[in-house]
Amino acid sequence: MHIVLAQVFRIIGSIFSIWSDKSNDLKKIFWLNGIANLFCGISYFCVDAITGGLSSILAIFRNVIFYKWKEKRRFHFHGL
């Protein structure tokens, strides 16, 4: 049963990942990619793949840091 649940979460995460690849807005890409990583992380936890789940969750934090850095850089350096 856990494997089926993990596959459902993985499919949902893949849909959000594809959706983020098709977007042009940086903020929308950030949110969609974060949701995709969350669902993929949950799918790893469902099959007791702890390191895979932690990697997906840490990717969310990495993306938050990158997004904040990119926004700060864009406003201070006029897009350079």
C-alpha cells in the first residue's frame, strides 16, 4: 500500500515539476518547484527512503535561498 501511495505522490510531484518547467515567471517557478519537491519528498518517505526524502526537502530550502539571493541581486544591481 505504501508503494502505491508513493507513486501517487510522485505523479503529483511530476505534474508540478512539468508545470514549473513551462512557466516563465521566476516566482511561479519557485512555488511550483517547491510543491513538486514536497510531493517527491513525501513519496520517498512513504517507501522509507529517508535520504531521498531529506534531499527533496533540502532542495526546497536551497531554492528559497537562491530565490532570495536572486531577488536581492536584481533590485540592487538593476538586473545584472
